[in-house]
Amino acid sequence: MIERPNVLVWGVGGSNTSITARQVAALGWNLGDADAQFAESVSVRDYNRGPVRRGQLERAEALAILRALPEPWVLKEPQLLSTIDQWLGVLAEFRPLLLWICKPAEQLAETYRRRGAELELPAIRRRIERAEAVYRRWPWAKLRLEAADVARAVELFDLARWRASSSTGPPGA
């Protein structure tokens, strides 16, 4: 039997990373303490917004947070875009597959506008460049998917047809 790797869903906010995390979870990975709205790990997010944001990641604390997640886990936390360098040594124990969801800068700008959050194109491009730089030097397995392909995969699923052919109900029901 092939072991499933832990998965880190990577990308700039608005790139369909929440959908992707949920899709991976539906395939059998654990979302752990992810919130219902964005599929983001609450413990990693809280730690990121506190000590890590201040450059004070404590290895033992960070390891405890990740070890508490049921494996194989799928982890999505957009603040990691800014703090990943602090996490790399901790992530080495888990060697997660980096699943980068890419979306063109112009489409991201439109996503932000629809959400009521204006973000200038140069700032979006800097975030994409940062995501790509981390992807290029990621020391373990990695995979890049286009956000549009993730969205198409969601559209392929016909819930009504599936319900008619299945007696078990949708995954996670």
C-alpha cells in the first residue's frame, strides 16, 4: 500500500486554495482543526498570527501543533506565504507535498475586487513571485495546478446525479 503524504496547499489568497483543500480532504486526507469557512488550520493560523509573525517560532511548539493534526493531513494557511521560511525546519519532519494552486495576477485582482478588498496588481505580483520562489526551492515533492483547472474539476461533479446513484450520500455527510 502506498502511504499518502501530508499535503500543504500553497498559493496566494483567492487562488481556489480553500476548494482545493476540501477536494484533497474528500479524497481521504484530514483537515484536522480547519475552520468551516476557509478550510484553514485554526491552530497553525493562530500561531502564525502570534509568535511566528513576530519572528519567534519555537520549534517545540510548532512541532506540537503539526503533530496534533491527524495524518495524513492537508494543511492550508495563507499566512504561510509570509512565514514559510520559519516553518521549513519544522516541516522537515513531515516532508509534505507542496500543492501550488496558481492563478494569474489579473484574475486574482478581480477576485479581490469581488470580495471588496482592493489590492494593487504590483502587490499581487509580488505575492505570486514569493509563492513561486518557495515552490522552486521546495526540498520535497511538489505539484503545480492551475486554479482554473481546480474550478473545472468542481464543475464536473454533478451532485444530483451522484446522489441518485449512491446510497451513502456525499463524502463527509
